[in-house]
Amino acid sequence: MRRTLALLSAGLCLLSIPTAFAQNTPPRNLILFIPDGLRAKSVSPETAPAMAALRDQGVNFKNPHSLFPTFTMANGSAMATGHYLGDTGTFSNTIYTGYSVPPAGNTVVPFIENDDVLGDIDNHFDGNYLNEESLLKLARDKGLSTAAIGKLGPTLLFDHTDRADKPGPHSIVIDDATGSPKGAPLPDDFKAELDKLGLPLKPPARGENAKAGDAKTPGTLVANVVQQAYFADVAAKAVLPLFKQRGKPFVLVFWSRDPDGSQHNQGDSLNELTPGINGPTSLAGIRNADNNLAQLRKALDELGLSASTNIIVSADHGFSTISKQSKTSPSAKASYGDTPAGFLPMGFLAIDLAKALKLPLFDPNNGNAPVGDNAHPKAGNGVLGKDPAKPDLVVATNGGSDLIYLPTGDKKLAGRTIRALLEQDYVSGLFVDDSLGSFPGALPLSALNLKGKAATPTPAIVVNFRSYASGCAEPTVCSVQVADTVLRQGQGMHGSFSRGDTMNFMAASGPDFKAGFADPLPVSNADVGFTAAKLMGLDPTTKGKLIGRVMTEAMPNGAVPKATQETIRSKYAANGLRTVLAMQRVGEQRYFDAAGFPGRTLGLDGETTKQKTAGK
């Protein structure tokens, strides 16, 4: 019933849109600019003048939301389709596919920020693993000019089913793999245009920006300037002039790797929590993305396209500084050659669960080799059980949250796993597949719109990790989280249910948006995808019902719906912990602020944990 009401609510919003917008006459253009990992409160006229100007002159979405788990591919799928993750099946950057993926080294838990991997998963799941139509495919099918430029993985998501061997026009897709056999092929006339402009077909590598360092060596001290300058030049000097020459409406997606890449790898605070992701390298990453946006806006002005082009800026997620500390984890008490003493190793969740459940641990990224004492899985992922080819439990390691799969659907094992997780101080909130039943201390996946029409396997348990503020005037800017990652304490990560990770930067400007408007209503990346489609007059055929809404309040004479706040709480577990979800609603549309155990998640203000002795 709630899904039906959500669709009805979205439909009412559409009916409220002014006639000129609904008919989209004359057609507008759209640029969707995605500054990966940009925190809402980190943008100011000093740190990011172009984005601050667009926000202040256009629409300032003051109540923005990344979808949980707050990862790149997950939120990329929402912007590409307008659907929540329960429909797209992109539950994180690393997921369990249920089969060995050859381009990912024949692992069942591939990292999907890779064009080859996405193509293989598409082929396995009937040609479209997202199970929904993407923005650029819809636009391309309607005869619009389309392009996606930027970071490897999420860039392709916007037209991932486009294949060179299919007839008809194709999107221009340019990412890290362009110019290699693994990249999407480009039209010959466009390659000739790049050559005329002196732009190489193959993008430059990230260079120093790609260096993450190790436990003894700091990471990068430079932003991803050279690579992104190339992408911005291609967009501003080649793609936009071509689109103007065609004389048709266009959709351009520009996915900026910065500030994400620089915040992840920054070497400003090796093994220290401060300055964390607020040091000079991270600030340089923010300014780098800002410069790219400024260049695109300047090109629109020079081409006479500004008056007919809407720009939506939406980061995929916020960001936090990494903590590797735990007082309860067995893995933190062991010794590893690449991990400082007393710190959590990569793959700590898989290691700790194997010990608690007394199950053998194998490494799916190393030919299912056994993981011995004082060792950790190569990529953090783990398959648990006597037979690694038929695991009882699979851990997909991601960062600020991890995914646990139970291929056999064993409810008793689910209960044992949840009890083990509740004993760890780095855990803050558990979400369990509805089909497994109800468990004290945990909330169902459906509460987060993680249960829908996904083609890929649905996680049995989503584990959120502890987060807190390190101490600053704006807590979301100095968020810290425990993270299951190869990166080090003091570097950057995301993925948790902290408000620091869910509070992404969002703004919009253009002929179909209000000027100088501060929008107080909650909005999400699913809304971005759904609104983008409607701005361009596209009408997707949906399979799932977990869709965003059109952000009508941000449009001239658009309807302004009401928002409400709500808190959902699980039953108490035996040790007094319970998962609490703070959320907002617009009609039946859900917006998730923060969730976890009170006292362990940034953003759960005013909540308390019941103090009780285990077993009583």
C-alpha cells in the first residue's frame, strides 16, 4: 500500500508542475554535475566559489540526502534511474553477485567501479543488472544528444546498456578507460574533433593523486588536477560545441572524481584523526571540482546555451575521516605486517565473524585461499563455511558499512551472526532482510527502501559502523567513522549512516529553477534522477516502485509539499542496544537522516541507549 501511495504522491507532484514545464516547450538542456564526495557544509565562497555562486543564485537544497549505504555506485544508480537501491540492486561499491565475475578475477564479490565488470554483470542479469532504464538511454532513445564524462564506473552507469554493436546513435562516454580496448568506443567524427583540438583520445592517469600510501608512508598531497582538466576540456571544448551544432536538446553528465579521490588518499594526517579530510589536500580537491564546474558554465555562456540549460549539482555522498580503533575486536588484537599494532586490519568484519561463528574463512579475491592467523583477506572480502564454493556466509567489504549475504537463507545463522555483531563496539546499527524475520536490535531492509525489485542478490544483513564528530563547529564537516578499508586511520571514507555521510552537497540553477531560493524540504539523489528525467520530458517504464519525487518546490510556481519528521526504533537486544532510524517524509517519500545505535552514530541527537545487563 505504501508503494502505491508513493507513486500517487509522485504523480500529484507532476500534476502540479506548470504546463510549460510539463510540456517542456521549447526543450531544455541539462547538465548533471556530480562532485564526488562533496560535503554540503564544506562549500563556501572561499573553498568553492563557483558552486557557492550557483547555490546562492539558484536553488540551495539545504536538506540534502545521500542514499544509504552511502557509496558511489549505489547513489550513481539512484541518479541514473530515479530509483532507490532496493530496485537498482546496487547496494554498495562491492556486492555479491552469486557467480564468479571473470573481469574481476573470478570473484563472487566484485568491485563494480569498472566498465568491464559492469558489462559482465549486465550480461549475467538479462542485459541490464539495474533492472531499470537509465537517464541517458531514455534521452538517447528520444533523439536527444547524450554524453557522460568522468570517473570510471559511475560515469558508464548512465548509459551502461549502450553497446557498440547495436544500431542507432550512441552516447559519448569518456572515462579512465577511454582509448583502451576496455573503454566505450567513440564515433570516428568525434575522435577526429578531439585530434583537431589537440586532445588525446586516452585520458591522462591520476599520477600522484592515485597514491594512497601505507601504514608508514603518507598518501597523496595533490588533487586530481591533470586528469580532470582533460575531462573538463573534452566537455567544454568538444562535447558542448558539438551539441550546439546538432541543434537538439542534450543531457551531459559530468562525474568529477574530486574531491572524493583526494579525500580518500590524502596524506595530510597519517594515522592521526586531525586534520583528517579537512587538510590542504582535501581542500585542493574541492577547489579542483569547483574549477571544472566553472569551466563548464563559462563554455555555456560563450556558446549562448546558458539561458536554455538547467544545471543540477549533486554529490553522491558526504565524507568522514577514518578510525581504525576498537576495544572489542579480536582482529585488532592480532598482528599484521601492514597494520599498526592495535588497529583494525582490512577485512576485520570477516575475520571477527569467522571467529565468533567458528567457521573457516576463505579469500574470494585470492582464489578462495584459506585466511590464516595474523592474516587478512586481500581485499577485505570473505566467504565463510566449510566449502568456499558453497559458502554459508559472504562478507562484502566496502568502508563505512559492509554487506553480509546468506546464500542458503539460514535464519538460525542470521540470528547467530546478529548476536555476534551486537558484541562489537565498532557496529552501530543493523538492517536485516525482511524474509529472514524480525530480530531484536535490528530494523528491516524495507525500512530503508532496500527491499524491492533488484535483479542482484539482496543482502541478508547491512552492517553500519560507528561514527562521531572529532570536534568542530559543524559536526558533519568533522565526522569520523570506523571503516573496513585498505586506507589508513586519518584518511577519508564514506558509506556509513552518519549524517556526515548522508549530507551531500546539492544545488540547481537554470530556466526551470527558482532564483535565490533556499529549499528547506528534504531531497535525495533518487529525486535528482527522477527530476532530471522529467525536466527532459522523459517517461521511463518502471519495474520497481521505489522511486524519487520531482522537486517541484524548487521550480517557478511549483507545488510546495509538506515535510514531517519521524523516528523508527527496533526492539532492544539483550545487551540493551537497538537500531534507531531518524528520517523525514514528504507524503510517503522517505528521507533518511541517520541511523544506528544511539551514542555511536553522528546525527542521532537526543536518543539514549537502554542500560541493561545481557540476558536480563
